[in-house]
Amino acid sequence: MRIFHNTNYNFLRWRWHAVVLSWVVILAGLGVIGTRGLPKGIEFAGGTSVIAQFDQAPSVEAVRAALNKNYAGGGQDAVVQAYGDPTQRQVMVRVPQVGAEQGASLSATAQAVEEALRRGNLGTFKVVGTEIVGPAVGGELTQKGLWAFVLSLVGILAYIAFRFEFAFAVGAVVATIHDVLVTFALLAFFRYDLTLNVIAAILTVTGYSTNDTIVIFDRVRENMRKMRRDSLGEVINASINQTLGRTIITAGTALLSAIALFLFGGEVEIHDLKSQVGETLILPPGAL
């Protein structure tokens, strides 16, 4: 199916405008990360997350007051927020401390949070989800996430250098890094937690970006043989126009799928980039 025929848009005319806009977004994002930091999920920061479902939904302030009064570790650093569908009356409590990293005492923090809520006279509730990650596991996951990204860039560089030219490969890697930096900037702006799901999504972004880059590079290589008398800018513009329909169809279908999940994804909290339904326990090495 073709949705564009013989288009002749001058994309390179706006290249410097796009470069300036990208740098504004990236620098603003780096500024936010430098001043406020990038929120990390339990997987990377280490800590304990407890999701409690109440018969009568308490206020966030009441839950925080109960933690401040009854939690031995102190509730000042705890993150308290409503969780999931409001009709479920669920509250999530996240604290940076974790229990000892050995044996049964690993879940001591989760038990202390639950006890603090019970002593806070907040009504009847049950714990429907628990996630515990020790600092050793958080550091290990952070290292593996960085290595996954770096190795993916190395693979992209090697593949495109082999199939096309090294200059093409460098351009593809720079474009991929640009996409990732813009993604991180948006995560910082909207204060989304950096979780394993987010890392997987970022790697997916690099895949989509590289796939479209390779298609356009292939057309550029063909047109460089056919349009020997034209400038490189004209060759690039022609190549982008020739693949424009394919790009929009591919990206558009992925975008529609993402929008559908975002709007109708149900109770897995896609809006918060979390999926903490049920009980999950992540143990550090040597815990068992």
C-alpha cells in the first residue's frame, strides 16, 4: 500500500531547526537530571515496595502520618501514592531501605511497613503486592542495563559499517544516541521511574530507529549511483521522499498500538510504566 506518490519535500531545509530543537530538549533534560535526578524504580535504586488494598480508601497524608509515627525506619523518605484504578482503593508505599540481604530476614522492611499501616488505624486492608530488591541486585541490574545499551550500539556500528560504509555507521549511531537522549529527557520531564520495562522500551526504540535508518541508507546508496551529478543533499532528500510512505506506515502502526495500550491498557499501570501486580520478590545473590 502506498500513501505518498512522487513527493518532493525538502527535508534538509529544516535540518538546522531540527538540530536546535533537539539540543534544547536534550540540554533541558540533562539539566533536569542534573538538578533533580532521574527517578529510579525499585529494580535499580534498591528498596521495598508494598501495595495495600483498603476497604475504605485512606488519604495519602493519613498513610504517610501512620508511617512517620509507627515505622521504625522513619517515613520521611517513603514515597506514598495512590496505585491502580481508584475503585480498587490501593496505596503503594516505597521505602529506600531493605531488610538484611540474607535468608528470611530479607522481607523485614516489608513486614515493618505492613505493621506500621496496621497500627495507624487506617481501616481493614490486605497486602496485594510486594517487591523487594537489595542494593547488590540494583547495582547489578544497572550495570547490565548500561552494557546492554552499549553493546547494542557497538552491534549497530559494526553491522552498518559492514553493509554500507563506516561514515554511514557513525551517522546511524549518532542518530540512535540522539533518540535515546531525547527519550531520557522526556522521562526526566514527566518524572517516570527508570525500570527494567523502560530499559526494554529504550532498546526497542533503538531497534525501530536503526531499522528505518538502514532502509533510508540503502536507498541513499542506490541513488548515489543513479544521481551522480546531483549534490549529496538532493540525493538524501530524494531517498527520504521515496521511503516516506513506508516510514509513516511502519511508525504509524506502532504508534497506534502504543496509544491503544496507553489508553486501554487496563490495571497494569501503563501510565506509570509499572507492572507490579501480584507478589514479586527479587533476591540478591547468595540469599538462598
